[in-house]
Amino acid sequence: MCIKLAETKLGGTRFRPLSFEVPKPLFPVAGVPMVQHHIEACAQVPDVKEIILIGFYQPNEELNRFISSAQQEFKITIRYLQEFAALGTGGGIYHFRDQILSGGPDAFFLMNADVCSEFPLQEMLRFHRQHGESHCGVMLGTTANRTQALNYGCIVENQQTNEVLHFVEKPSTFVSDIINCGIYLFTPDIFSHIGKVFQKNQQERIQEELTYGRQMPELGPNVSVGKGVTIGGGVRVRESIILHGAVLQDHCCVLNSIVGWDSTVGKWARVEGTPSDPNPNDPYAKIDSETLFRDGGLTPSITILGCNVNIPSEVIIRNSIVLPHKDLNRSFKNQIIL
């Protein structure tokens, strides 16, 4: 039995600000943590020996206390396996397939933790034994109206055999009014199918890299890069100077700025200044030399990072001057950071 604690790489943003205080699976629904409803339904299925929680959440005292309490209440073994990255539903169970298959189960349930349902697990098990043992799994679906269906995975079924003929995740046009509930019953054969898909995707990715090249940083126009600079994949640099030894990590963005010697810009961070370019349509255009301050505030201009400045991931530094040897921990705008 696996329960996938749904999350994104950013820890789940649609549930904010509530998720700042408590992980979404532990948010109370009908008086108990959301995931406890899943565990209670699992514990009622005969021959279920263990429940595995899989997720990207950092284990903490609250989660450990909940697992300990649930084990005592439902008299069943519960483990939490933390992913090294947010792997998604299929990636999570494939990564921990050895732990899931320990003990030689004939089948296992997979449930997304952010689903509220009556959890007809025993009915799914009976259906599987009657109709689905020649296949690798059973998927629980429900109906939705045409507009709502576009927000979910849509299933096209053979109405005579109940086989899934087609599946589209959040289609742009109407496909079916049957949507995926995020509750599955799989046999161990599912892992061979996931493995084949993984290998196919790897081969296609390698072929794309050989044909089109790897994801490269996008530089320019008007960029100067010094010696020993490290630039990660997906980086965007424009109208900027990157001095010796600087590190621009994956997917960061540097616009109209000077990044000092040995400074680091973290993943998905943004360092941006305000351009002061002359009018290109004016043959006599000049660059005005404005004062540093205007009306009691810092005049918006290029952003300058001194040497050995550390910008963490996912922050924004805009129209600011940062003195050397600073480790920033949040975003800044229109400031001189001493």
C-alpha cells in the first residue's frame, strides 16, 4: 500500500499560505489530518501488511508524531520514504520499487494524498480479481461536467470491457467526462512498464541532445563574461557584465546588472536593474548622469553585486547595490545593502 504525498518542487504553492504552517497531507479535514482518511481506508482492507508514505517533504517532529500515532491506532506498519527530488507519482513509486515489492505482494494500492473520497478500495480489489488480473492495474474514475473535466486527467474507456483506451492529462479541449481520481490498484508488472517508458524517454532525450544540443544558457545582447565564470543550464543574461569567477546557477536571470568577482546567483534567482540606454532613434541622444538619490529614494538604475556576494535561490534583487561579501537571504528592491 502506497500513499503519495502530493507536492511540487516548491513544496506546493496552491495551498499557500496554509501550507507554511502545516504540510498539506496533515491539514485537518473532518477533524483529522487529511492523509489519516487514506490510512483508515487502507487498514480496513484485508491482508494489507504495510503502508508506505512517499513524498518530498522534509521529515519533522509533526510528521513523525503523526505516523507513530497512526501506527498505534490502526495497528499497521507505516513508513515514510523521502524522495531526493519531487519525482511525481510514477517517478516516486518507481524510485522506491524495491521497498514496495519487499515481501512479494500480489498487488498494491497507490493513492494521492490530496484526494478526498470514500475510498472504495475493497470494491476495486474485487473488480481487479474479477476483470483485471490480465492487466497491470485498475484506475478509479468519476464523472465531471465538460468544463471541470479540462482540469483533470481524462479517461476514454471501452464501455463493454472497462479498459482504458486513451488518457490525456488536463487536455486543452474536451476529451471525456470521466476523470482520474488519483487512486489506483497495481500489480508488480507496472514497474516493467514504467521502466520501459523511462528508457524510451532517456533515449529520446539523448537523441534530442545529439540533434539540437543540450539546454544552453541564453546570452546577449551586450554581455561580457570574464574568465572562470560558471553558467548553468537555462540561464538568461542580457545587457550585463559577469566578472571573473562568478557562478550563475541553473535557470537564473541576470538583466542590466554587474555581477562581481566570485559572486554566486542561485537557481531561479533574478538579478535585474533598470536600463538607462539612450534613445536609438535620436542621432544626438546622450546618456544623462543622474544622481544616486532622488526624492529621498534610490534612483532606479543597474543592479551591482560586489565581489563574493551570494544570492540564494528563488529571490529577486532589483535596482540595488550590494556591497562585497554579503550573504543575502531574501529579495531586495531599490536598496543599498551595506
